[in-house]
Amino acid sequence: MKNQQLIAPSVALSAILCILSACGGDSGKSGNVASSETIIISSSSSSSSSLMSSSTSSSSSTSSQVSDAGVTVGTLAKKAALNGDGLTLDKNGNVFVGTSKGHTIYRVTTKGEISLFATLANGSANGSDFDSKGNLFVANETSGIIHKITPDGTVTDFLTGMDGPAGMYIDEQDNLIVGMFGYATPAAKVLKITPDGTISTLASDGGLANVVGVAGDGKGRYFASNFYTGEIFEVTGGKVKQIGTSDTRVNHIKYFNGYIYTPNPLNQEIRRVDLFGNFQLIAGTKSVAGSQDGAALQATFNRPNSIDISADGKTIYILDFNTGDVRTVSVPQ
């Protein structure tokens, strides 16, 4: 891995202090009561006691890039979903993509074959994810609806009257974790919705604004991102803890193996950040839009905004908003 950095002793000490103080885990409080407390996670080596802070200043982080040796970008399907927003994989590796302006969801097979899977009555098809029974849940931001789509493509309204549901992650207990872009006041928040439709607030305030991206580690930890300003948070246990900021727009996100993967639609890049706020460029050419495949750091994207990762952890799937292309990136080891 290119430009790999050793962990400074003070950072290691900070991590130990973090563990001793239960940083990053469940707060121990019962229920899902939201809190406005913001804890900044810092990777700076200047202070061994700065890992947990109530300050709302930006976190310190590093930025590097992976070696593109062996990391390649390809195209699975072209024009699968123009103005696409929201991408997820089913258990068989098929890709499902939504359209933010056409309220349709398309299915892309592992061979790149495209077919219409479902059509919503109106609105937009934004973040989506599958539950353990194979039902696809889709956030409809503009209509304020969460849709449930059965494996045969039957669409029903699971919840209505919501304030801008945009991002979707379904956890190991089939709870829906929903990023709420929010138009009312207070606006942005992260909701937890049980399979029977019971809604609770997982996190709000604490720096959350225009939330779209939500993700989880499959073990009870949750993450969220601000769309316009690019801050990345952990939102476990009702506390909002800033991990870092990408300093550019972040749409949907994905957690995998200690990293949060972030497509950056304005920078035309795919990056990942560890839980100490250290960012790595994985693929793309900064501020250059295009559809060039090949070596990761010479490839180009066209407003990448949605992401998922294959079950075997070997392939990242990206949806380019402007072209509707489904792109693939090999996961850096």
C-alpha cells in the first residue's frame, strides 16, 4: 500500500484511552435517545489526550492514496439508471439501482444485463437495501415514503409522511437505519425503524445536517454522513461522534472491514476513511469527469454517488449519476 503511515505512539495511547473510556461503542444508555453531544475523533499525534473531546471543531486527519497496482476500475453496465441514486446488491450479487427523477428501480445481473424491477407511483428512488427475507426497502426522499418491494417486484408503502428519507441501511436484526435529509426544523437525523414499523431516533443534532449516507458494521455500530459538507460520524448509542470530514460532498456510504467508503460526486473520486479519520484515495482523477476504465488512479467517474461492496469483499460497485453507468472497483487489500 503506497504512502502507508506508522501509527504514532501518542495516537496508540489515545486509542488505549479511547478503549478504556468505551469510546466508539454503545453508550450504555437504554433505548435510542438522541443526544446533541459531539465527540471529535482525532488522528493527530500532538496530544495523547485529545481523542475524546466535546469540541465542535473539525477533526484532524491525514490523507493519502493507495497504490493502484492491482486496483482496477471497470464498467458492469452502461446507462442502467440515468440520474441514478441508490445502489445495493442482493444475496446473489445482482445490482439494484434507483433513479432520483424517474422513480424506477432497475436490476443489473452479474453479466451486466439490465431489466426494470419496479416502478414507484411518484417521487424518487433513493437509498435502498435488502432485508434477510429478500425484500427491498427504498427511501423516496421527495415523496416522504419508504417503500417495501417484495422479490416479485410488488411495491407497497411501508411508511409515509416522512421528512426526506434519503439513505438506507438494514442491520443484522432487519432494522431499517434511515438517513433523513430533513426539510423541517429540527431537520437532519438518523432513524431506527423496526420490522413492525416502530420508529425511534437513533441520532440527531451534534453536527448532523442534510444526512444521506448511512451504514453499519453488522455488529451494532452505525455511521452517517452529511451530504453538502462531507462530515462522517459514528451515531451509535444516541451519541454523535465525528470521525472526520472529506471536505466535499458525500452521498451514500458503505462500511467494510474497518473503513467507511465514500463516493465523492463533485471531486469525481472514490475514497475510504478509517475510524480515526485517515482518508485514502482509492480511485478516480480529481475533478475530471469521464467514464475511463483501467488503473484506479487514472480512471475517471461521472458524479459517483452510490456504493455497495460484494459479499466476498473483493469488488466495490459504484453508480455514476450523470451517465447511469454501474462501475466496479477492485477492493484494495
